[in-house]
Amino acid sequence: MKCQHLLVTGGAGFIGSNFVRQVLANNEDVRITNLDALTYCATLTSLADVAKEHGPDGSGRYIFVEGDIRDGELITRLLEDDSNGRIDAILNFAAWSHVDRAILNPLEFVDTNVTGTAVLLDCARKAFEGRFDETRFLQVSTDEVYGALQADDPEFTETTLLEPNSPYSASKAGAEQLVRSYNRTFGLPVLTTRCSNNYGPYQFPEKLIPLIISRAMADKPLPVYGDGKNIRDWLHVEDHCQAIWRVLNDGRVGEIYNIGGNSEVYNIDMVKKILAILDKPESLITFVTDRLGHDLRYAVNISKIENELGWTPSVDLDTGLTDTVRWYTDNTEWWFPLLGESETTMKKLYTGNKG
Ligand SMILES: NC(=O)c1ccc[n+]([C@@H]2O[C@H](COP(=O)([O-])OP(=O)(O)OC[C@H]3O[C@@H](n4cnc5c(N)ncnc54)[C@H](O)[C@@H]3O)[C@@H](O)[C@H]2O)c1
């Protein structure tokens, strides 16, 4: 089936804004309602071009609603509004997503990531009743729900036991269990994706890659946790968005799909790659006390989505990283205004004040 009116939650964040832009550009018959609470990491400037081209004064296929996924009344109103064709799919990107912040304030993560998902599911169950054949609920989750791998362990598959280690990953795992339960108990047509680390344009400058780019550009010390030997698998955000679109429309209801880039890199090597692209010295690297409960390695086996849905990552890491660094150097007006908040958290983390 092809979903045509999407409720995207968290669409003013990093992945959600890339998804909104990509789907509207590639599908002339799709409309999107973007619901976002505009937390510290969200900015509508990420979608200013989209709002101009597709908002009420443009193609009319995009509207933004400021609001919270925990607000059941608002969600129900949006789902029952048929003035512009009823919403037939919910994609839940909204979450508190930064592991370091989850260490500072775990309950905030439980509140939005678990309770918020529960509210959305319950509104969907009621609004989609009688239309389960024509509706979908897609939960955007993370490979971090699996916990950590040792260096030589095989990659996570969709049947690997969930052993989340941080309040962030535990809250995402909790949300996933609710998603599963709404399918098994009520028949809600759900799908879940578990993706590895994303990089690309419009990522808030507290996450590793934009943090390193923004600080290196200013010749500031680059904090690297522990010995830098943690391993992450990296996927370009546009590949992630294409995978989500494929799962939404062609995935089997009730199933979980891993999404990844087959690009495992030590954190320290990622920092060195960025320094090389920017032509900055490695002497900027400063090792800092390791993150509490820092997972050593994540890596996902993606054969299920490759074999069933024919999706495979298309952006090679070195090319995607070079393009991303160029995007940040060319778009300082997007991220400069966001730096204050990111610096405040950094100070709390790297002065030993774990809150
Ligand atoms: N970034 C990654 O590498 C990655 C990898 C795998 C999965 N994910 C998942 O993808 C999703 C999006 O991640 P991201 O990196 O774009 O995160 P982000 O932090 O950039 O964006 C999250 C968005 O959710 C919004 N939001 C937060 N609480 C809300 C609430 N209560 N109601 C409505 N909106 C709210 C924020 O304002 C923000 O716009 C998350 O669910 C995350 O767990 C991220």
C-alpha cells in the first residue's frame, strides 16, 4: 500500500526534517502534518524551504503543528480531521535522543519516549479502528535497544535479545514493547525500525559528528570519551529516510527491520577523518573521562531489509562525511544560534557534574 497523509512526529528534529523534505520532494501525492514540541534541539529553520514550497501558500501538502505527543486530545483532533483527507500513517520520530542528556535527566526520556509513544498508540488505535487495512503506525527506533557488542561478536539481528544499557536506549526499548503490544492485543498495523548512528545535514551540534565539526572549525579542544575505541556503525540520514519510507509502504505489518550502513568506525578514527577533511591538527583531540555505561560497539545485520524490501545503503561513508562537513561549513547560520544550549550541556558533562 502507499500511505498518503502522514502524521510525522518530531519532524523539526534531525532525521524527521530530512524525512519530511525527502518524502515531499519525491511524492507529489503525499501530504504531511508535522507535529513537534520544538524542544531545545528542534528548529523550524531546518524546514523553512519546505514550508515555503509546500505550506499553505505553496503546494498545500505540508503543515506544521506545534504540540506534544503526550497531548492525547490534540493527537485525536489531528487524526479525526478530514478537511484535508484523513491521516493514514503515523511515523513516530519524536523522542529525547541524546544519551548524555539521558544521564543528566533520565525521567524526561521516560516521559516522552515511553509515555508519549503510549499516548500516540492509543489515539491511533481508536482513530484507525475499522481501517487497519489502510493505516500504519511506524515506530522509529534504534539499534541501541540491543545493548552493546564486544569487538568480535556477530552483528545484532532482529531476534537478538534486547539488553539496553542507558536510560535513552531503555526508554526506546520500552516504547517498542508498547508498539508490539498494540499490534498483538488490538491488531494495530505497526512497523518498527532499528537504525544505527545517522549523520548528515541538520543534526544538532551536540552529537558526535556536528560537535567535532563545529569545534574543530573554531580550533576548540575536541572531547573524545575514554580511549576513543568505541565503535559505531554510520548511515547517511538520506539512506535512513529512504529505508523508513520503504518499510512504511512495503514492510510486513508487525515486523521489525534493522537499518544500518555496514560502516563500522572507531570514534577516534571518525574524529581524525573529520580533522583531515577540515585540514585541522589532531592536537585538538582531548580525551575526557568516559561516559557512564558507555556501550563499546553497535553493529546491525541488515539482510532482512535487503532481502525483503530491496533496500541497501547507497551513500559511501567517506563521500557522505565530506559532503556533511561541507554542509556545516556552508551553513553556519543554521547551527550558530544553536550552540549556546549545546555548550551548556557540554560544560555539565565535562566538568564532572553529572547532575
Ligand atoms: N540520530 C540517530 O543517529 C538515530 C539513530 C537511530 C534512531 N534514532 C531515532 O530517530 C528519532 C529521531 O532522532 P533525531 O536524531 O532526529 O532526534 P532529534 O533529537 O534531532 O529530534 C527529536 C525531535 O523530537 C521532538 N520532540 C521531543 N519531545 C517531543 C514531544 N514530547 N512531543 C513532540 N515532539 C517532541 C524534538 O523537538 C525534536 O524535533 C528518535 O526517535 C531517535 O530515537 C536516531
